[in-house]
Amino acid sequence: MESSNGNNSVYKNDMTEGKNAPPSSSAEVPFQHRLDRKVSMLPHRLVGVIDEGTSTVGFSIFTTPHFEEIATHRMEMPLIAPKPGWFEQDAVVIINNVYRCVEVAITKLPESFQKEDLVAIGITNQRETTVAWDSVTGKPLYNAIVWNDIRTNHTVDQVLARVPDQNKNYFKHMCGLPISPYFSALKIRWLRDNVPAVKKACREKRCKVGTIDSWIIWNLTKGSLHITDVTNASRTMLMNIETLQWDPVLLKTFSVTLNMLPQICSSSEIYGSVTDERSILHGIDISGILGNQQASLLGQMCIKPGQTKNTYRSGCFLLCNIGHQTIISRRGLLTTIAYKLGPNAPVTYALEGAVAVAGHALEWLEKKVRILPQASDAEKFAETVPTTGDVYFVPAFTGLYAPYWRKDARGLIVGLTHHSTKHHVIRAALESICFQTRDILECMYQESEYKFSKLYADGPLSSNNLLMQLQADTAGVTVFRSQILDPTAFGAAMCAAQAEGVDLFKFDIEKKYYENIYYDVFLPTSNAAEQRQRYGKWKRAVERSFDWAFRPKSSTMTEQRYQLLASVPGSLFCFISFAMFVHSMKK
């Protein structure tokens, strides 16, 4: 077995480790992309994956059983921001880009393969992003509302006003989620309340809603399938995580009717075939659906309880496999569905923590503050100083996600002195990503009682060697960086291939390692005392970011205020209003 630095050392303590651990941990580990290695061109049956992310849409084609990616095409996905904090996408552009990516990717197939070798496709998508469309015309009734949109803050207040003690965790035992703008139920409620076309379609029972996977499948099957899988459904705040069905109490709370919603299926089964003549995939089975972070979890082969992965992108998403029993977090984590690999397979759960601002902090330093020429230069600039000089950066630009869930928090930089430079600030920005990750790992350990000695890393930002070393030092864990920077499509491909009736692959929990997975390994170099001291200062900095976004006194119509106003006779209300009007005219 070959290590990434040319040594033959082997690190085999878990099922997917053992390909390329360096003998020591440092940021000097050379990054070798998986695609640089020779791709096997033996004829195999192929699996395709539609990979719909927040910023790009793509289609990738994999061989089986080793899942080498032999063709791919991606397109940028424009973001629409009509107001600050509002983020939308054109759902028609999404599906058109899907079709275009499929066409181009197939033209890139090596000569020894052809389109007819494709036997199944999987779909992985950005989660929580919500679309409403007309079931008769098939056209969107409004732009897709993206997962990180915060327009529903007021909707959250309305819902909380009707919940005992305004407890944001009131429904957590049902759906595993707090009441937050993050989730699809709030977006659907906003659409019903604020978009006339959606209101009208709901009255006429023509409105369909769903996450992006549902929208794509509706189009691929010409409206014959309105489905989603358990991983996406678990992000809506409408599904009961025990029954895996839409929950009547949650539907009533958010004013969503059952006829609007897709049928919930497992993550791996043959749902049907592509029937849209516009698509070159016509006739090919659809056999896998996964939310993108769950697909990444499978792509990292985290199929044993306790295995944990973090995806480093504009934000971070940390998921820990917790097996077949739910754990309802009391420390701000989400309980979500990791996967369900077939209609009769047991469901596997995960604890999840989301970091809202990771790579976004570097983009802010580049585009707003202009102390970083390019976000990709962060490693080079941060390495010019040995430490942050006691500078701490809390990037709470739109509040803090897990474990704090403080939408009133705002970003701050503390600890500046005359000796502080832009290099210290840039290094502090990198460390903020690591500290936020440790926040979540600490909660996961307390909730699940799994002792984490390893963290699997992926995502574009994980190619930053210094960031990976800082993560190992900050959290005191060994970091295994996948050389597949984005294992999302890889995980979805394996999920689609293992569906009953396709039968091209099987996840094997007893397998020690997989020949098609390679890692770079970063070992901690700091001691426990240093980690505690620096983490303590981080926590103090975070506390200073709270209660920064002051809001005027809420005028939300609480249940008590409603009952009080409703008790006032109409005639008295009209008389008082008229008297006030006359009084104002006399002034």
C-alpha cells in the first residue's frame, strides 16, 4: 500500500483507513487528487449521478464495482438575492442545467464506453432548498428558496408564539430539529402566506412542494412520480423521524396539506425510470436519492456508529453515524436520517452540526475587507505567522448555527494589538472554522458517548493543508482527508448501484478498507493543555457575539394578545377608532 508522501507506512485502525498515512503529521503533506491516478478502463456497467448543489449542477458517470469517475460535466448555478438575506434560484434553470450536464457528460465517455452501458442513476441535492410548482402546468409558482435564506425569521416568531414557552425545541422529539429558518417547513409556510400564486394553487389543490430531488424527479418522469427519500424528508421539519411518515401535528402547525407533499421512499430502490423524451436518460432506472451531506457520509464510508465526517465548504456540515436508534440532542445538534438502503432495510440515524460560515469567512476577507487577494491564498498568508497572536475571529455574519442556534449573534474580531497584522486575522479565520468544528464534536461526544479519535474530511476547503493541520491540533483528533475532494456523487453512485434490482454493489460493514478510497492523514501536534487554553478563549469570544442584533419589541400576534383583542366587542373597537381619528383631526 502506498502513502501519499511515497512511504509505505500503513495506518489500519478502521474500515476505510490504510491507504496512505504519512509517518508524521504536518501541513507539508502533498495533496494528490484521486483523478491523477490511472483510471481502470475495463468494461463495466455504469452508474450516473445527478449532483445538484448550491452553486453548481453536475452529472458524473462511474464504473462499477470500483466507482472510478470516467466522465463528468458541471455548470454554475446562479444565485438570486432580491433582498439582504434572501437567496433564491430559478427552478427552471436548475432542471435545464441538469439536462445539459447529462448530455455533455455522456459525450465525454471514453471510447470503450457508450450511453447504453448506463444501467441506473442516483440523485443527490442541496437540502432544505424548497420549490413550489403547479401540478397541472408543471411550472414553478415562485423561485426555489435556498437553504440558507433567512426571510422566514418573522415566520419563526409567529410559530414560536403559538408554542408553549416559545420553546424552539418543542417539536424536536418528533422531527429532530429546532424551529429555525433553516428548514423547509418554514419556507413552505412563507410561500403560502406571501405568494399569491401559491395561495391560489393551494386553494385549487394544484400546488406541489418539495426539495430539489422531488423537483428533478417530477420533471424526469413527466409528473408521474412525486417522491423524496428519507434523508431529504428529515430536513423538512415535517417528517416524524420514528415513523418516517409526514406527521399530522407538524403539518397542521405549518399549514401544509398532505396532498402537496411527495411520497417518502427509502434512499436506495428502483423508484421508476426516466420517461421525459427531452432527456438522453430516457428509459434508465432511477435507483438512489440522498441529501448531499448524507451522500458525503456514505462517500466517506462512515457506515459504522461513531464514524464522523466534516465537509469543508462555504459552510461546514459535520455528521456522526449513530446507528439505528435516535438520539434527541439537548445541546443544539440535529437528529437526522443518515440513510435507509432499501424499503425493508433498517434506518440509520446521524447527529449533525452545521457551521454557517467557513469558506465564506475567507471570501469576506477577500471581497469585503480586501486583505486577502484570493480566498485560495489563505494558506500562504496564514503560514507567514506561527500563531494568531491571540486574535480570535467569530464569523457570525448571519448568526450562529449548532450548537448555539443564536440568530442574534454577529461577527467579531477580538484580541487585536499594535502587533496584529492581516496575516494574524487570516490565520484566525482559518482557526475559526476549526473551533466551530470542535464545538460540534464536543456536543457529539456528550450526546452519543462515542470517543472521537478520527475525523474524516472532505470538501474544496479541505485541500488547504494548514487548515487540516489546525483542525487536528484544535480538536485533538487525527484528520483523514479524502483524496476525493467531493465524495457526494461518489456516495450517491454507490447508493444507486446497491439498490435491489440493480445489485452492482453492497456496503459491507465488516470490510476493513476499500481499494478505491485514499486518504491523507494529519496527526495532532499540540498537547491537551494548549488545546484547552485556546478553546476556552474561543468560547469567551463566542459569548461576546451574542445579543448583538437588537430587534424592536416584537409585535407578533401571540395567543394571549389574540384572545384579548378577540374579546373586545366590534362596536366598541369601531367607536374607539373613530374617536381617535376625530381627536387627531382637531390637532
